[in-house]
Amino acid sequence: MASLARYNRTGNRPVRVNPFRLFEESMPTLFGRSLWPENFRSWGPAVDVSEDDNALTFSAEVPGYSKDDLKISVENGMLTLSGERTLERKRNEYHRLERAYGKFERSFSLPTKVDSSHIEADLKAGVLTIMIPWREEARPRQIPVQVK
């Protein structure tokens, strides 16, 4: 960015001034509105990923979605969760529209030790839980110690 040198009253050295600083700082919300149209905002549900001795678990917040609105797929070691939420009314019938609408897609790389042929999914109280069990050879097991 271009800058100007302003005279420093103490006489030491010039102070650098950026004449576009105010403009740059106000750009994200010029006149109180986002410069990006609502259609360009990307969004997706928050997802927690955890694991235990039996499975890898994904928990996604999807309030207001039915099972028909969501799609889960596994391909080439990637779990993909996608869905779409549509407006109940026309856009101009709202006074304020804060919830996100439209399509979303979230993808997660899966470790090779999961058994993707036995995935279970459960939608309860606005939370989609996806459980992918570990392969049998990847599960922890006890090895008995023999005394000779």
C-alpha cells in the first residue's frame, strides 16, 4: 500500500501515514452491511469428532433438518455430509433473516483403520451422530502373558 511521510513535530524522524487506513478498516462492513451478498456466504453445521475403543464418531448440529434433507456418503476414504435447508416463505416476507439457508457440504478424511462398510447414522434432537466402527484388526485387544 502507498504511504506518505508526515513531518514529526519532535524533529526526530518522519512518521509513516497510510491515507487508505480508514477505508481499509471500514471495508468489511461498509455502511453497516456486508459487502458479500448473502448467496456467497459459505456455511455448514458445526461438527465434533471423537473416538473411543469401538468407533470414530461425528456429531453434527443440524437443527430443523429431517433425514430426507441430509445425505451421507463415503468415497475414497472421505466422509461427506451434505444437505439443504430451504426458506419456508419468500425472502421479502422476512423482517430479519439470520439463519443460514441453502446447500452445505462438509468432508472429512477417514483413517484407513475404520470399517466404512458398517456406518451407522442417527438423527435425534437436531444432532446427527455418525458412528464408523474400527476394523477388527485395529481394535485394542488383550494379549495374555504366558509363564513357562
